[in-house]
Amino acid sequence: MKILNFGSMNLDYTYHVEHFVQPGETLAAKEQKMAPGGKGLNQSVALAKAGAEVFHAGCIGIGGEALKTLLEENGVHTEYLHKVEELQGNAMIQVDSTGENCIILYGGSNRMISTEQIDETLEHFSAEDWLVLQNEVSNLEYMIEKASEKGMKVVLNPSPFEAFLEKLDYNNISWLLINEVEAHQLTGKTEADTVWNALHEKYPKLCLIMTMGVKGSYCFTPQEAIYQKVFPVETVDTTAAGDTFTGYFLQGMTNGLPLKECMEQAAKASAICVSREGAAIAIPMRTEVENFKF
């Protein structure tokens, strides 16, 4: 069994501000940093740091060579990355005085993934392998369709949310990972159980993870429902918290851990992540998660 992440890679430009900039306002930043990021890269790093063997596929653009190096330094396989003549995907992140963030995303090289590259990459994977996806890359629907045809288990984090995601065939998806905002955008519901009921009625085989910030997270399958509380830490930066949760949850699940243990492991890793600045660089190693005292 192998894990393939067809995912985005970004250069993150983070600005620390007192509050998020308002329309017409010019706001001085207290600090500016550039660091590796992108939901795909973050999730691959989290998977690898958690102990999973993960293959990252996508496109390296102009200025993005260091991202490939970072993946390799963290134990991620990169033989399915393609180089393209397009600006590397990037993000402008505002982090306010409470540690919350808002993000402007430019797809760049992440939107250069072709159907030919997808077909070529998927030839190296088979039934029972896993495909991890986020909505920061091109040809998402095609990836889901082709992976499903091969019998792969598809995991989707539909972020950032766009209207076309409502029309996807979620019968081809094994696990859906969403936050409260995405849940409402997808179903029109806000409470975890009503979100689950709406999805389960239409897609009876779909499993769901719904993260709710400080209110914790839920795991729903056709057989059980699990609630996981958050672990209290001082919040510094929430940028890669969801990606860390995703990586650690999937590592546990693909290694046969009970769902309750997967959720607890993911919540601990996510808590450590938000106590640090940055995205990929804030994701903890497995030993840190196991030894951290909450």
C-alpha cells in the first residue's frame, strides 16, 4: 500500500499584523517572513513526519526548487514532480494578534498539472493505494475519476472551496476532510451531525472528518461517530493546523490504528503545530507528539 499526494506547493509570504487589513486601509506589518507551504506540501510533510511513506506529485515552478529539496529532507518521495515554466504557486498570509490567519492564494505552477501527467503518475499506483487531494491543483475531478477507476482510496480536502466542488461525485471519494466553513458551503448545514446526515444520505459509503477549531473535531463513518476535543496550548499561528491534522490522521488510519487513536494523534499534532510560527516548518515530528505534555 502506497500513499500518493497530488498536491500544491507554495512559497508562503506571512505578514504579522494587529488585525486583518480592511477595505481601503493601508496597514503596517509588524513582521514579514517567507517560508515553504501549500496544503499539498504541508500534508505530505505531516504524513512523512508522522511516519508514513508518501509520494508527492505536482509541478515545480520558477523559484520553487527549494520546495522539492524540503520535501526530500523530510523523507517525501519526489520522483513524480514535473518542472514547468510558470511562477511557483504562492500565498500571502496575514496572521493577526490572536494567531488567526487569512490567506490570498496564487495557483501558478500548481495549476499546470495536465491530464497526461496524471495518467503517467497513476500508472505507478494500484488498487488499495491511497490518493490525497486538495483543491489547490488543476484537473482535480479528473484525478478523482481516474484514481477511483483504479480502485484507489481517495481522500479529499476541498479547500479552498469553489462552486464546482458541489457537483463532484462523492461516491468516488473514501474520506472527506472539511472544516466548519467548508461544511456549510457544501451542505448548507453547520452542526456536525446534520452535516454528516446530509452527506451520508446522498453518499452512503463516504466517511467524514469535520474540524471545528477550538470546539474539537468529529469523525463519522457508516459504523461509528467519534468526537475529539482539542488539546490546550497557546495559539501562535493556525496556518498549517488542518494539514497537520490530516497527515497524522491518515498515517494512523493507513497503519491500522483504531479511529479514536487516529483522532487523538491528529489533535495532539495539530495542537503542537498551532503553538509555533509557520506552515511546514511548524509541523511536529512523531516523537514530539508522543512525548508532548499537555
